[in-house]
Amino acid sequence: MLAFLQQLWDVAHELESVSKRMRATVGVTGPQRLVLRLVGHYGRPSPGELALALRVHPSSLTGVLRRLERSGHVRRTRDPEDGRRAIVTLTPKGQRLNDRHAGTAESGVRRALKAMPARDVAATRSVLRRVADELALESSPGRTATA
């Protein structure tokens, strides 16, 4: 368990380091880049849909979206079919950054995944999902994790 936890901390540390480097070289942090990629993938998601995809509370996404909007990467508008709902779209600047892959966290992850058998990638995803679910239980008041 300790060795596995050390590996998780190592990944978290490296993601943070790449995120800082991306801010300086690409113009957005790792989390901002992930939001851009999700907006590009989904096309016209609502902030709530993005929060669901990221498994975060919508309020956690507000600051990221605000910074991306201020930097001219995304635009938030009202959904013409439902005025109560906002939609997020990429601006031309955001689309250019969405299309860029060099110097991003995902380029390193992509290389690592390509070097592994598909069954190992699937197993790793399964383990990481379970770990994330158990950690979510640990952080939720009044909920107990399974032993």
C-alpha cells in the first residue's frame, strides 16, 4: 500500500510540475487545459456537465472557467433553447490551444499509455477509479469507506 501511495504522490507531483511549466509555456495550467479539452470534446457543454465529467462540484469549476473566459479561451453564453442554462464554447484562441499537444501533460501520458498493453491500461484505469472512489468516501463527512 505504501509503495502504491508513493507512486500516486509521484504522479500528483509530476502533474503539478507540468502544470506550472504549461502555465509558462502554453499559457494555461493543467486543469485549465483539461477543461479546454473537454469543451472541445463535448462541443457545447454546460458548466454542470463539465463539473460532472471532472467529478467536481460546479463551484470548483467556476474559477477555472472565469480565468479561461478572461484569457479569451472560452465563451459562456445562454443556451438559446433554455435561457436558464449556460453553455461553454471554445473561442478561436481556445480552439488553437485545444489543437496543440506539444508541451502538455497529455503528451507525456499519451506516450506512457502507448507503451503499455491495452489490458494494463484498462486495469490501471479500474484501479485508479476505485482509489478515487474510496478517497472520495474518506473526504465525505458521515460516510464510511469499505475496509
